[in-house]
Amino acid sequence: MIIDASSLKRRNTGTVSASFKTKADLSGISLDGEVEGQVECSIAGQGLLVRGAVQSSVRLECCRCLEEFTSPLEAAVVEEFLPAALVGTDPERFTFGDDYLIDLTEVVRQSLILGLPMRPLCTQDCKGLCQVCGRNLNEGACNCSVPTAESMPETANMER
């Protein structure tokens, strides 16, 4: 996911727009398909400002029933890239060289991770797992009796 922003170097003003669609292997995200994005790159002080959006499909595990499912994922991308000569080897900064080629791979990865749901659900009405036997209640009911405060004297004094 590399953008050529060298035309900004020659003009020292304006924007460069780019679209991409690529199969990417991004650590920390289980993608289910290609990553698509549209970004604009513009001069921002001594650096370049990249803004846009990315989208893909991801494989997630439901936090209730633990089943894997696929979900669309969209995320905004906003990041400043600075000249490598100005920043040096600061790992916290995104940089570009004299060729004005910008590698968006890490920025896209971080943006997609930030867009992941904190509690992924396969469906809004997911019933989860039985507390006793562990059966997926979306596949049918089980014959277990759910423990109550009365049936568990050791929890009788606990506040709810």
C-alpha cells in the first residue's frame, strides 16, 4: 500500500488522491478478503497529511457463543508523515524518504485494529453458551438447570 506523493514535492502545494485494493497480511487482524481504501495526501508544514478511509472484512470470534463469523470493518485513516531526514529513526513517527513514497501498511493496520469492536457479536440476539454444559444456545436449548442464588448457598450473601 504505497502512495507516490512525489508530485507534491515538485509543486509544494495541492493534494494527491489514491485508491488501493490489495490482499494484505496484517498482523493482529484476521482479514477475510482484500483491503480497499481511498486516501488524500497533502502538504502539512514540513510533512504530509494522509486522510481517508479503509474497509475490509474480518473474521472475529463472538464474545457470547465463541463462534467465528465474518463482519465488515471500516476505519478512518488520519496520519502525518514526516521526512525521514527530519525525524531520524523515531519508531513512533511515520516517515517518507526523498522519493516521497508513502507506505500506508502500518497506518492501515493500526486504523483497522482501532475499528475492531470491543465485544464482537455474531448477531445482536446471540444467546451465548449454557452456563452449565457449555452448549451453544443458538443451536437449541439444553436440559440443564441454571444455578440460582437459592440453589447455591455459598453465593447467598453476595450482592448483585
